[in-house]
Amino acid sequence: MAAPDRDFISVPAGDYRLGSDDHYPEERPARFARVEGFALASRPVTNADFARFVAATGHVTTAERGERPGSAVFTMTPGPVDLRDPGQWWRFVDGASWREPSGRGSASRVDPAAPVTHVSLADAEAYCAWAGLRLPSEAEWEAAARGGLADAPYAWGDRFMPDGSLLAHVWTGAFPWYFARGTPGPAPVGLYPANGLGFIDMIGNVWEMTASPFEGAGGGCGCREGGAGLLRAAKGGSFLCAGEYCLRYRPAARIGIAPGDSSSNVGFRCALPTF
């Protein structure tokens, strides 16, 4: 199967700065690492992309099968809650899947242009295999996300909102009970500017799975459901990242995702194979 019609951007080989000493323990230490040249999709896989894959292969996602089909869904709370208890806003919803993101009867809420969610690592790898692609490594992903900037904390520079402009789809308001821009959820790809290398939506919107294992302390912000198996690193933050709770809308940020987990704020993008 040829790669779906989308742009791939080449990132040259080089020594790239990874991690941060200024934020969460799992990001330390800041360091330089050699990354060989590679090409990464300019945008994440969307619901429309994933629908074509399912139509061609008949693939059934992890969330759609098993003794209790369903997935983890974010639900706003009615008011302020203890931010140390993610169970206040995360719940397992029977029937939730990429087709019905809020549970049974919610198919109308699927936006074809938004990143696909409620997919597991196995689902992402199956998509990549069908498309003749692969998941990027964590180092590759971070090198691309930095957009050509070596030391800036954000993908666009030193300030979160330069000139008052919001440059990624992240939480605005008071987490997890007040969202200032309508209803929280994945947004259509491309609403915010590309980074300096041309990559879209690498920060915010949905976390993106990588092929790399997640090792080290920390990594929890309530985004991980804690299933069994070797954790994989996910990058970029999501629409749920809020400064007062999860300041992970940065290239260095990372969390661990269990292989069988799926949720409403995790997706993926693909890289070209290396030979």
C-alpha cells in the first residue's frame, strides 16, 4: 500500500537538543543526541485517513473489541476539583471508539478533519503497516517539533503567547471545569500556524504516540490510564494541557502510554521508512 496523500517533511541529520531541566522530572536531563536524517508527516493521522484504512482492511480497533468495548473519555467537571485526582474527569465509557468518541450514539461528533483518537499502539502500528510507514522515535519526533529552535521551551520560541496569540490547541480557562473556547475536544488539523520546519499540530490538540519506550520517573498528568505492558513515549501535549495542571505543551514534554490504552486525547503521526 502506498503512503496516503500527504506531505512529508525531511529533517536533516544532526545533533539535536532533547529534554529539559526546567520542567518535569521525566524530561531530564537536557542533552544533545544524534538523530539521523528522516522524513515525518506534516500533520497527524486524521479521522478521514483512518476511515480509509478501516474501509480497505476491515481493521477493528482495540477499543471496539474485547469483553468490554470502550475507551477513556474526558468529561468536564461541574466545578473546581482536586487536581491530584484524575478520576474526577476521566472515565471509561462503554462503546467509545474512534467511530463514536463519546460512547454509543455519538458518531455525529466525529470530525473527519480532526486527529483520530481512541486508538491504541496496536491500531497505530497496523495503520502504519498498511500505509508502508512507521511511527517515529521519540528523538525524531522532538527534533521535528522544535522547528529549528535549539533552546526555546516552546516550538515557536521563548514565550507561550507571543503578542497575546494562542499558537496551539490547549486548555484555556480553568481546568477541568471551565473551557473558554466552546467545547473541549480535538480540533480540525491546521487551525494554528506550522512550526519553523512546516510541521502542523505537533503541540497541543492530541498527544502523539512514538515507537520509543518510556523510561524514567514521573510522566503522569492523568493522561495515562495505566494499563499493562511496556509503556511507550507520547509527545506534544493535548487540548487538555493547562498551565495550572499539565504544562506539557512543549517539545520536551512526554508521558507514558500503555500499549492497550486508548483515550480521547491521544493519536499519532507517521514517518517514512528508513533504509
